[in-house]
Amino acid sequence: MALLDIIVAPDPRLKKKAAAVERVDAATRKLMDDMLETMYDAPGVGLAAPQVGVSRRIIVIDPAGEDEKPAPLKMANPEIVWASEETKPHEEGCLSLPEEYQEVIRPASIKVRYLDEHNEIRTLDADGLLAVIIQHEMDHLEGTLFVDHLSALKRNMIIKRLTKIKKFEQKSGKRTPVEA
Ligand code: GNR
Ligand code: NI
């Protein structure tokens, strides 16, 4: 297994729509495992392939808390086949938007269809935190970050702050996993 570099916004690679996986093969499974290791190391409760520079429709999730037993989920080509009318606000964070936490309103419950790590089609009903994380990760596959659900004012303030940090890091010669 290997730790991967997590891309921080703003970065064009976070804004691209990811391509479908043709078949979940050994290389896909290796990527899923590396993504999980990277997510646990961060630590985070979800990670999407575009966040590690891979423009493919792959996400990994583990909503279990620190003292709960691990419950990793690996999904390729996830699709929301049903979403509740009922919505719910939840405070979100993102490994690509470090130290920003904002409330986002999304459907409270969803049904998601995906390919698992054995290339089998599965469906999962989710609510609570799991439903939030699945929707957050699926947004990454469309090039959408949680700030895109906020007002332009809030979004611009957050992106400005992150741009300043990047400029400072480049000036001071700190190596970052980001080009230009
Ligand atoms: O670690 C994460 N925590 C989190 C909290 C609330 C809603 C969504 C998330 S996902 C985030 C990791 C991440 O950036 N995944 O893309
Ligand atoms: Ni994220």
C-alpha cells in the first residue's frame, strides 16, 4: 500500500468531471486500497480519486469513529438512484479545503448504486453521516467542492485564503503536490 498526495484547492484537477471505470480490476483495487490508507492517515472519513490526481469515478468511505471498528466502503461509478425530498444541514469539511467547515444542505436519505471492489453491482440505502459523505464524494467526481454549495461571498473568501497560502508556500520554496 502507498500514501498518495492529496490535492488542495484551488487546482484545476479538482474541477474536472471524472471518467467512468470500465471494470474494477486489480489496478482499481490497488488504487482503492491506497486511497483508504491515505484517507485513514489524513485522517478523513471519505476520499475521491480526483483528490489524489486520478480522474476516475472511484470513492472510498469509512464513517466509523476512531474507537469503532473500521467499516471501509469502496465504490466505482456510484449513482444516486433515489434521494429523499427531505433535506438536512450538516457541517462539512474537505481534505482539499483544509481547516474550513461549513454547513451544507443536502437530501437526508439516498439510495446509491455502484460497483464494489469485486466488480459486482450493489445498492446501498444511506442516511445520516453516511449519506452526507457519499454525496460529498460523488460531488468530487463532478468537479464540485462543498464550497460550490455556499454563497459566492463565502466561497470566494475561502478560495482567496487558500490561494494566499499556496502563493506563500511557492515563494518560500515549500514543495507542494501542485503544479504552477
Ligand atoms: O474527512 C472528511 N470529513 C467530512 C465531514 C463532513 C462531511 C464530509 C466529509 S468528507 C471529508 C474528507 C473529504 O474531503 N472527502 O472528499
Ligand atoms: Ni472532500
